[in-house]
Amino acid sequence: MGIGPDGTLVWAGGAARYVYVLDADAENPGVPPNLDVPEGTRWLIDVPSDARALACGMAYGEVPEGARQRVPADGVARPSPPARPTICTCCATWACR
């Protein structure tokens, strides 16, 4: 999981409602409202529960239609320095019935 050479996000496990790009040494995201954006979060987007989940292969820094960018709050995602690896982690979708 991570950012491919062409800038696309790669992960396993299917569609996701939350997509994080983190510094490799960042903590895993926790629960809202205060633990879901760990230090080292470079980019975070999510989609509402009534929107279509996000598919693997989207471009880093480009917010798909229906999604919202939470980190950074304004502007574009910080580029990843070549010497500092990043990871992409996603939270899969769940359906409640």
C-alpha cells in the first residue's frame, strides 16, 4: 500500500470511505473526534455514508467527486519528499442492516 510511481494510491481490500496518506512513522488513525488525525497525516479524504466509496487507483492530491478533503484543511496535499516514504491506509466500507 502506498503511492505508486505515477502518483496513484494503491491499497488492498476494496473500496474505502476514508483514505489516509501518512508519513511512514506516523501512528495509525484512531477514533474521532480527537484521535483520527495523527501527527504525520499528509492527506486525508472521506466520503459521506450515502455517497459511493472510493476506489483504489485515484491520484494523490486529487479529491474525487463526492469526497471531501480534511487534511490539509485548505490547499493541496503536501508532496512526499523522496527520502521519506509514505503509506496509504484506508478504512473499508461497512453496511448496517
